Amino acid sequence: MLEMSGLLSPRDGAPVAIERAEAKSDIVLICEHASRRVPESLGDMGLSEELLESHIAWDPGALAVAMLLSEALDATLIHQRFSRLAYDCNRPPEAKDAIPEISEVFEVPGNRGLSTAERAARAEALYHPFHKAIDDLFVARQNAGRSPVIVTIHSFTPVFKGVTRDVEIGILHDSDSRLADCMLAKVAGGYDVRRNEPYAPVDGVTHTLRRHGLPRRLLNVMIEIRNDLIADAVGQAKAAGFIAGLLGQCLEGEAA
């Protein structure tokens, strides 16, 4: 059982949730930006309710799609239960934007001027338990002779800093492009799908893949879905079905 840290109260609960822990699929879904919830001890972080509900706090629709994929694929899902404003679990502790003072164009007063100790406390409460849960699952799976396949699920905004994004689904990878290559090759319409858009490894977005996938030589991929396309149940189901189809085709042997 995960212990509560000084940052999290008993009312907050654990920092990480695991769905379908005993799932049969080798796919492990990871959703680092699943929640907009802020730990009780951080209050509103100096932000309006509107901003705390917006994309700067989380990836809208990502958890819903991940849950649908978990059910459809019988895959384990690991997701963070707190906002990336408190700590972005897709960034290492040494990264400045792990605890952003500015998100897009919005200042985050609750993150301004944190001491080294305060930053470390955030990482101890949110980052380390999250990634330990992933490590523990992978060790158990590999000890059982299984080879996990990492699929991280994210969403992005149609407009960022005034620039319109036409891409609808991004298939992202770091130095290991095996699974991404296969998925991109299998795309046959339905969405505008592009490689390493709207972000690329140089933006620091592949941390989870780099930490867990590359050292173990596990198949891995990051999926980015434009959030206006998954704003309701119909869009979420369509996107989940599309992604499940690509994964199903690629994990029959072509990408290994």
C-alpha cells in the first residue's frame, strides 16, 4: 500500500491509481495527466476555478480514452490522481517545467519561488510513487516472462499560444520508433495522424518512455489526441477504437 506523504492528506488519497492490475494484455496504458485535482494542502494554487478546469491542469478526455482502451484491450492502466500543476509526472525532478511557474501563458502563483526542499517534497509525494508503481508492475511482469508494451495517452489543445494545430492524433516516440513506425504504417484514414506532433522528444515529452521503455528495450509509444475530438463520449469511443485497432494490428508480430 502506498503511504501518504506530507503533501497529501488522508482525504487526498493515494497519488496513483491502477486499473485492471491483473489484465491479460501485455499492453500497459499510462496516463500522467489524467486529473485536474490539486492536493488539499496546495489550495487553489492562486488560480481561478476556470483555469483549474482547463487544459493547463490536465489532459481533458485522456483518462476517458485510456479507460476505454483498458476495457477493450484488457490492459492494465496506471494513472496519476493529481494535477500536473502540482507536479508533471512526465518530467524528471530536475526539469524546471516539472513544477511550472508558467503554463502556456498563465502564471501559476502556487509554484512561484519554491525552495529546493519544496520541489523535492512535490516529487516525493507525486512523481516517485507514480513511477515506482510502473517500475514494480514491469518487474513483476518481466519476472513472469512477460514483455510489457508501454502506451501513454495524452491530449492537446486545438490552439496553442495562438497557433492553430491541424494534426488530430500524434504518434510520438523517442529513439525507439518500432511501435510508432508500425502504427503510422497501418493508418488508413479516419484522422489526420502525424509523427512526433504536436510535440517532439526535444520538447521533453517522452520522459516516461525514456525512463521505462528504453532501458528495458520494451515496445513503447506516446499517443496525443486533440482534445476537441474527445470532448464527449462519442468522440472518446471513436478515438479509443481507432487506437485499439492500430495497436491490435501492430502487436500481432509486425512491430516486434
